[in-house]
Amino acid sequence: MASVTIRVDEEVKKGAESLFGRLGISMSAAVNVFFRQAIKEQAIPFQVKAFDGYDEYFNEHNQKALEESIAQFKAGNVVVKTMAELEAMENE
């Protein structure tokens, strides 16, 4: 068996050890699970993305609604309202 040395922030290490302890596996076993899953999927086995503060807004439901709105706009299915009309609708 080969050996791997990694550097991890102390708080991350403590949190991981606590979690893996509750799961009944060692840090080494957890890293092996990660490596095996990455090899199997030929990818990092979870989504890695930058947090931009808008994650909740850009969920699957909202993305679908946006795509539908764009398709309607491209098809010419638009409604034109003045700001006064929009404000009146808001107060109804």
C-alpha cells in the first residue's frame, strides 16, 4: 500500500475526523473512498463551484422559468406595459 501526505487546515482536519468518526471510518478510509469514487466517475465525485451569492436564485426551477421566458420573447410572445400599469398591477 502506498503512502500519501497532504496538508489540511487544522479546523478542516478536526471537522473531518469528527464526521468520519461518527461514520465509523478512518481519515485514511475516507480518502480512499474519495479516490476510488473519483477514478470510477473520472471526475471529482461532487459538484465544485464558486459561491457567488446567487446560488439559491439560480436553482433548476428558476433556470427553467428563465429559459421559457426567453423562448416566449424570441417567439414574439411579449406583453408591453408602462411602468404605471405595472405599479397598478402590483397594488391590486
